[in-house]
Amino acid sequence: LMGLAADAGDLDLAIAMARETVVLAPEWPGTRVWLARFLLAAGKTSSAFEQMAFALEMNPGLEMELDFVQLLTAAGEYQDALERLERLDSRYPGSPDLVRARGLILLQTDDLAGAQADFMRLLTNAYFVNECFWYMGQIALQDGDYLQAIRYLGRVTSGPWLVAARLSTSQAYLGLGDPD
């Protein structure tokens, strides 16, 4: 029900329901993650971070750490998120999930070269292939390198990026002056 409340735009109700669920089932760290997200959406950043830290303490591990990085990123705390990823890399060296998260943050902060390097690193090891080609195509489009964008986007073969990749390919052809 808390998800429905959030979908309906009633963050106060979603927060209240998440808090109630935390009281009834404190061993469910996922509820605290949702509570943290709702609190952040309601502008209660420090409370959101506190809930996330508690969830991480209850259920340590890479997945929960990545949830914390996502929360930091959603709050616009990009430097803190990148620093956290750097510390995590010493515990989980070479984790593709960490490289992906870093690439996405770099993309949001307009460090296109850094993001491109991370996505290429993932592609070298065949991780997140369609997603990486999608982002590489978007970077090439943004740089005005339409031919390279077409090459990357053409490599997207499935997943949620497929239709968007085809539409972006059309944009690239328009950028080349080839509407046909």
C-alpha cells in the first residue's frame, strides 16, 4: 500500500505506512530503503540518509551499498556517491555493478569521457552490453558524432533500450542530413 500511496503522490501517507511497516517488521531492510526514498522525495534528506545507513547496517553488502549510492545520486550528492564507490571498489574490486554505477554518475555530471571509459570497460568484459551500447550511442549523439552513434545504437539488440535506440538512430541519420 505504501507504493500505491507514493504513486498517488501522497508522500506523507507513504512515509507513514513505511514507518509502520518498519515497526512491525524491522528485519526487512527493503522497507527502510523505500522509506529512505520517500523521505528524500519529501525533501527530508538527512532523515533519508539516516534510514539508509540503518538499512545498510542491518543488511551489509554490495546491493545495499549500491542502493545507498543511488540515494546519494538522487539527492545530487554526486561527489559523495563517487567517493563511496571508490571505497567499495577496495572491498569489491572490479565489480561490474560498481563500474556501471560510476559510469551512470559520471554521465549525470557531464563527465562524458569518464562515463565512456567505464562503459567501454564493461563492454570489454561483456557486462550490461545493450545498456552500455545505448549509453555510448547517447554520448556519441551528444558529441555530434552521428556515424559512431549509429554504430553503437545498432548494437542494441534487446531490453528496454531497444526501441529508444532505434529512435535515436533515426535522430542520428537526421543529424547526417539523411532523413530517408
